Amino acid sequence: MLVNLKEMLTDAMRNRYGVGCINAPNTTYLRALIDAAEEVNIPLVIDHAEVHDPLIPLERIAPDLIGCARRAKVPVAVHVDHGESMNFIMRGVNNGFTSVMYDCSKLTFEENVSRVKAFIEMVRPAGISVEAELGEMPTTLNDTHGGSSASTAYTDPDLAHEFVERTGVDALAVTFGTSHGIYEKEPVLDFEHLKRLREATGETPLVMHGSSGVPLPDITKAVAGGISKVNYYSYLAVESSRFAGEVIEADRAEGRPTFYHELVEKVYVHTKAEAKKLYGAFLNGFEYRRARNDE
């Protein structure tokens, strides 16, 4: 079922589980992600990032994302990820996306507040949920989001409190030790800093970007510490590619051709299994369906 992000994250925050937000730039990934969510029984956010638009334009992928979300047996939100240009963001809104990340984190604090607040006032009457980011997320040379910042500054709790008070944002992405892209060494998350951010932001759900590459026990610990939305993509994409190469090499070793349609189906099965492992970490031991049925 297609739902908005605010409704989904309000439930996640109340019950201390995490909702995965994963890029779905093709139908193989889209199918694997939603099928895994149905089997694990967890809500899901599928998104289209602005940096992936040259790979597949939003207008081409939107009908697939929204159609699959509507048919899903679990709640699914369709999200614009890391939208920086108003043109891209409004293309998402006009094509049926239920939520938007308006990323003004590279701007000054006051400009970030001003732009996000104005955007929320514009789209909230249409039922669009809005995520923002405070504290620019560090990136690596292999970052799929096209970033180049080497900053390691964490989100300031006092500024986070002021930001959510002044904007009324539905979710806030914060930094406390993660980075976009492929990690050169295992990331170290500052859970004490996350605790301060959780206390400073009241009822606003918090978002962890750069989650792929973080050990699954640490993701679960972050969820237990107050993260409600877990953005994950790079490592899952790399793992799918690694597995595809393994299949091709096995076929070559046995002297048989690799048929594309068979390869895609094998990658789908493998990616679904990997996604189910992730979702288990996001749930933090919470039994989603039972709790929903008891309401």
C-alpha cells in the first residue's frame, strides 16, 4: 500500500524500529526490495535520487515505483532522495511521489531553514512529507551521490532543536559518524552524540544516511538509539554486482554461456536475500504485523 513518510516514521519512532530507505533505479531492484519487505513484514521506503536521474529519468521510473508500492502487502513510501534542485523535486511531486528530501545541507543554517520552511508550506497541503538534512554528510571518492566534502563535523544538537522548531520538518537527517559511499575503514558511530540529537529533536523522526557499510549490529544499535529511517544502497549494489560476476565466472569455468535473463533473475533472488538480512537489523526485534493488528 502506498503511504506517506510521516505516517510511516511516526509509527517507527513510537515502536523503536527502523524503516529502510533504499534506491531502486531499476525494476530488478524494485522487485527484490519490495518482495523482501513483504516476506520480512516491514514497511519500506523506495526512492529515486537526483544523482541517478541521468541513469533513468524520474518520469520513466516513477510509474514502476508507485505501481509496485500500491500493490505491496506492506506500507511503502515513494521518496525523492537528496533533491537539491527545485526542478527535480517538483518533478517528483508532480509524478506522484509521497515524500521529498529537500537537501539544503550545503547552505548556511539560515538559508537551509528558510528554504525548507518555505517548501514545507508549499507542499504540505498536498500531503507531501518532507525530510531535510542538517550537518553536511561526509563523502568518499566512490560516493554515488556525487559529493566531495571531507567534513567530519557532526550535527549540532542545539541547531537541530532550532531547525525542527522553526521548520516543522517531518524527518531530519543527522550526522554522527557515517559517510556516503564506500568506506575505506569501518565507520565508528558516536552513539552518545546520537542520544543528544534524539533528546534535542523531540518528536521529529531522525534519519541515518550512509548506513551501508555500517556493521548490522551497529545499525540495530542506532535504531535502538532513536534512528527511525535508515538509508542504505551502495554496499547492496556492490554486492549484487559481485554476485553477478561470480555467476558469470562460474558459467565461463563450465564452458556455458550466461544468458542475461537468467542472470537478472539470479541477481534478483540474491538481492532479495541480502535485503531480508538488512530488514531484520532494522526491525530491532520489533514484530511489526502483530503490533499493527493489535491497534
